[in-house]
Amino acid sequence: MLNRIKNVWDLFVLDWKRIFHNKLTFVLMIALMIIPSLYAWFNIAALWDPYSNTGGIKIGIYSDDQTVDLKGKEINIGDEIVENLKDNKTIGWQFVSSKQELDDKVKTGKYYAGIYLPKNFTENLLSFTKGEIDYPEIEYQVNQKINAIAPKISDKGAGTIQDTISTEFIETASKTLLEVFNEIGFNLDANLPSIRKITSKILTVDENLDEIDGYTKEVLQLQAKMPEFKQKLDMANEFVDYIPELNKTTDKVVALNGKLPEIAQYGQLVYDVQGNIPKIKNAGTQLNKADNDMDKIVKMMDDAINEATKGLEVIATAQKVLPDVTELINTADGMIPDLQKQLTEIAEVLPTVTEGLTQGLEVLDTLSKVSAKLAADIGALDTETHTAQIHDQLVKLDKQLSTQLQIIQSLKETLTQLSTLPNAPDFSNALAQLADLENHVSHAQANVQSILDNWEDYAAAPAKLQAKLTEISNTLNQIVVSINPQEIEAQVNQTLTNVQHMLNSAQNITGTIIADDTMKTLDSLLKNTTGIINEAIGFLKDYQKEMPAIQDEIHTANVMLNGNMNLIINGINQGADFFRNDFPVVQSKMNKATLFIKNDLPGIEDDVKETMGKVNEKAPKLETALNAAEVMIKEDWPNIKEGVQKAANAIRKGEKDIDLDEALKYLKGDANAESKFISSPVKLKTKDVYPVPNYGSASTPFYTALCLWVGAVLFSSIASTKFHLEEEQVGKYSKRQQFLARMGTFLVVGFFQALIVTIGNQLLLGTYTKNPVWNVIFALIIDLAFMMMVYVLVALFDNLGKGIAIIILVLSISAGGGNFPIEMSGPFFRAINPYIPFTYAVNLLRESVGGIYWPSALKAITILVSITIGFFVAGYILYPRAERLFKKVGDNLKEGRILH
């Protein structure tokens, strides 16, 4: 069981490794996570608050109404309606000069609708005063083809006119009737003080209208500053959100304060450095000397290479002679003169063996130090950010270690062969040290090659790579070449002197004076010496190539150090002055800051959070109140003001021209109030349940759910549900394991699609969400269900599954009840509404936007989780047999020669 789970995990990790290693695929994956969100964001932003923008809906109006004389008073209701509409900004009223212009602009689509008041409009409206009733008509025409929604808004505009006329008519008629009733029956003498009080109040209001106007302007100014206030409020909320980050920073301050005693200890180091300024000056002198001597060092290296090359030529000459010498020793005594000449040549080359051996030991010692330094430098690099540089340096280290091993092996062979010569000293100690050295170098090289052979795995695991690099560095640091070149040189010289003496003293060649083994040993010795010298030459040439760079670096260091010596010394002195004079002050201030952070800052943060909570709670109510006040001031206050002025003028005129006591005999009731009651007897008190402040926020659940389904379909159209395996992997992983691994990739993409769209809705668009955290969680549950459905459909049915997913998408838009109540849809869509997952997805998101009613939310969650489990089980069972079960369907589709 654990092995199966591991296989699934390995495939899942392999999937994402392939994605990360292919830059184009990785960019496309990121795009597929973001693009579906754009679908939701653009639609939500476009429909943010359409009903507050109806002022752009153009409706033309033209009144052809004729004035009517009623008891000496001229009345034209059509003109009054037109004048009143000029102050109405809820719809874009357009006032034209003729009926023909009105008709033309409606037909061309410049106006969504047109309203025409005929000539007899007022006459018919007042026909009841003559004892006969002629119903007045308003001619209303609407262009239905322009837009589906605009005609409904236009209808509302026409209905508004009709309602206004009806209300005004009822109020006027009832007022007249009540005035008659009061005149013939009711005695209101007792209300005279109240009437006088009311008239006094009206006059007082009229006298203070300018002051009231000032208040209204202040209210409008305050309302105009609401966006600025909200912006500042958002900034304050951002500060509250930043408090955790601030706490992290303050934690660092506290931690830094705890480190101050340790930092103070470093001050002593600065004092020590200040005391060593003479040594620093001396180092500058030495560096300058080294810079000046670099040309001599370069020449010495060139001479060493030349000498080693000449040594190789001498050895090559001796090696040519050895076969002839060996043959002469074994064949003829009469050839002694020739043999003696050739033995002399061989004897002359033997010192070169000593030089080669000494040179090899010196190169070996240098290489060991260079390799240890290179390993330490590699280990100091950041394994997360310098992977490419680490790889290149490891290749270089591997080459150096190979050279070390070759030199070690050549030295071992050379010393082993020397030990076989006559009267040879004991080289066992040197051979044992070389063997130990070989083991360390071999172990280090094995680790280096292991990293290079498995580079991708190590590059993906920085901690593992760092541990391996540390091991290599420790191994190479243990290498100490303790072989004394002078001691070996003396022993080798003694051995070769014996051989040389033996060769020079050979007078007769009988086959016994000089043994065959000795000549063979000399031959092998010369070959090994050639190898050592070649390795040394190679090493010297490699570093000869680097000498210009080294020379440049030393020169640069010399210029930097000696050219800035005064600056460096001044910096050291300033650092010492800082620790002596300024650091105690910093220490004191850091202690005070730490005490403030620990003792005072938590209380301040709590106060800020509590205050901002209250402000955030009251701000929407303030905005609503100011918006309502703005509407009242702009739309109602001019009429109220005009009415007050007219009433005040009438009262003043009445007080001047009419005896109020006499007039009260005819006023037996408040006809105005009663007529208003008759015209509008019921007041509507509205209470919002789960309020959502704007249309964009209300439509967010629909477009978010739609975005998640579109994202799943889009990803399944581009990404394959089949897992590509290499030949060596085919038998290792089962179909179900491949199904589960690729399913994990799909679900990860879905997870980020849901996360991006919900967080974007809240942060980028600022949509209203009552429960933002649950909104994100619900979206993740929905996306899990949607992505599982689409993945299983495509995995089982391939292209047919994609088609099924698109059909579900189309049905979801029509039958999901997203924008319009499902009861407004046709019978078919009402019937399938309870059976499509989209219904429950939209409902679940609505819960988090308006406010969660958990019985409804749990029902939707249960259904979506059940769908997820059902599709998972079906896919898990059927996927291994999918190709066999649904092969015929796929073949039939392919016979059309258009689907792949």
C-alpha cells in the first residue's frame, strides 16, 4: 500500500518537475490559473451597479398638451410634467421640439423609447369637473431591438410618469373634496392655536431658508468627500492588516537588542585590528613586493616547464637505448665498447628520475591544497541561487582530483620500482602515506562524480547538496602530504647512484654482471618518470594560463590595499571610535525601544484594532445616510423650498388681506394632510435580509462559479489526462497510479484558479463578501467538485468527455439560476435545475457573500462533496478499463476524420 502511494507521489512530483523545467509550459500553467479569473472579473466589473447608471438610458419626451381654463385659472399639466422631469436624473430624459423628431430618434435607436403627451391630455384629465369622464392617454413607444434590458428600464420611466400623474390627481381631487366637507360640516375653531403655530413655523422656516441652504451645501460637501474618506479608511485598514508584519519587524528589533552584547564583543575585535594597523601596513608592503616580483615568478614557471621538457627529451633518448643495451648484455662480450657508451647515456639520465619524483611530490602537495581550497569555496556558495556555478566548479574539481590520482599512482609505481633495485632503501612509509592519500582523494572524487551523475536531484534539494559538499570539503581538508621530498630525494639519489656505479663499472657482459630485472626496472622507472613529469608539465601549463589573471588580481589587490591604505586605516579608527563613543548610545536607545515594544505596543495595537472595527462598522451606515441626504437635497429640497416660500407668501398675504378668524369658519380640517393620506394611504417599510450593496457583488457567485467550470474545461482542453512515461518507467507505474498522479496536477491547478478568483474578487474588485474566509473555502470545495468531474469525464471519454463538460456548462448557464430566478425560466430548465452541480455551487457562494445560513450551506456542501466522491470512485474503478470499454466510441468519433 505504501509503495503504491509512493509511486503516485513520485509521478505527481515528476509531473511538476517537467512543468518547472519547461519554461513555456510553466508560463502556460500560470496563465491557465489566471485567465478563468479574468472572465469573472470583467463581467463583475462591467455589471457592478448598472441600476445606478440608468441616467444614460435616453428616453425622449414631447408634450403637445393645450392649456385649459378652469374657473379662471390656466392649467397645462403636460408642461408641468416636462418641467418636473428636467430635475429628474434617474433616467436620461431628452426633451425634443416636435413629434416627428421624437419618432425619428426612437426608430434610429438614438432614444430607447419616446413619450408623447397629446393635445387633449389636460382637457381629458380634468373632464370629471364637467360631469363626464374622458380617460387621458400617454403615447409610449419603445425600440425593442436595441437591447434586452433597456426597454424594461424605459417601461419603468413611463410607469413613473403614470404613477406621478395618478398620485397628484388623487391628492388634488381628495383635497378639493375634503375642503368642501370642511366647509359644510366640521368646526375646527379649537385648532386655531395650532394653525397659528404652524403658520408661525412656516414663516420661521422661510426666514431661515438661506441658513438651511448652507446646511444642505455642507451635507453635499461632506458626501463629496466620502471617496476620500473611504480611501483613507482603506489606508487605515491596510495599516491594521500590516500589524502582523509590524510585529515581525519589532520582533527583529527585540532580537537585535538581544544580540547587542554579542555585537559589543566584536568591538574588542575592532580594537585588536586597530592595534594591528602596523601589520596591515606591512601586509601592504609585502603585497606590493609580490606584485613587483610576479614577472620573476612567471619566468621561473616558464623555466620549470622548459627544464621538465628537456628532462623528457633526455629520458626519451635513454628509453631508445635501453632495448639495445639489454640485447647487448645478453648476446656479446665483444661489444663492450658500444655497450659502455650506451650505459653511460643511461647513467646520465638517472638524475632526471630524481628530479621528476621530487617535482611530482611538490605538484601533489600543491594540488592537494588547491583542491581543498576549491572544495571550501564551492561549499561556501549558496546552493539555492548558485547551482550553475557550483556545477561548473565541481567539474573543475573532478578534473583536478583525477590529476592528483594519476600523480599518486605514478609516484607509487616509481617508488615500488625503485625499491626493487639493488641496495634500495625502505620506501614502505612513503608508499603507505601515498596509499592513504589515494583513498581520501578517491573518496572525494566518488562523491563529486555522484553529485554530477545525479545533478538534477541534488539541484532540486539544496540541503542535501550542501551536506554532500561539506563532506567533500572535510575529506580534502584531512589530506596532508607529509612525505619529505628532500628525504625521498636523498634515498632515491643513493639508489640511483648505486645503479649508476653498477652501470659504469660494467667491464664484461656475461649476462650475470647486470641482471635482466634491473634493466626492466630501469625501463619501467623511466616510463613512470615520464608520466610524472608529463602530469607536472600539464599542471604547470594549466596554472601558467591562469598566471595573467592571478597577476592581475594581485596587482588589483595591491592597488586596492596600498591605494586605499589611508581610507582603510581611517575606517578602522572610525569603527573603534564608534564602539567607544556611539555604540553605548545606540545600546541605550535599543533598550528603550525594546521596552516600548514589549510593554506599550500591544495595548496600542489593540486600541487601533478596536477603533478601526467600530469605524468600519459605522462607515457604511454613514455613507448610506449621506447618499439618502444627497438624493433628498438634490431632488426634493428645491420643491420643498419652493413650497415653503409659496406657503409663507400666501400666509403673509392672507394675514394682510383676510381675517383669519373669519376664514377658519370655513376651514374645518387639514385638507392637505388628509388628501395626501388618501393618495398614498400606506407607507412601505423595507427591511433587507442578507443585504448585498451592489449588483456586481450580487452577481459575483454566478460568475465565480462559471469561471471555475470554464477554468476546468479550459485546462482539460489543453492539458492531457494521460501520463507520459519513459520506456524504463512503463512497467513500474499502474494505470490507477497514473490516474491519481495526473488528477493531483489537475486539482493543484484548480486550487490556484479558485484561490486567484476569490481573492481577486475581494482585493482587486472590492466585492462585498460577508464571510470572506468561508468564501475562499467554499470556492475551493466547488472547484474540487468541478475539476474532479471534468477530469474524470475527459480521462474516461477523451474528446467526448470534453463535449459533455461543455454541454453541462451550457445547461448550467441556462438552468443554474445565476442571474434570474429559476422560476422565470422555462419548464425544462426548472426541471433540471435541482440536478446540476452548478445550482449548488452558486447557492453556496451566495451564502458567503450575503451571510451564511448553515442548513442551506451544509446541504450544498454535502451534494458537492458527494459528487466529488462519486466521480472519483467512478474514475478510479473505470480508468484502467476505459480504453477497452469506450474504445468503440472513440473509434466512431475518429471515423469522421476531423476529431483527434
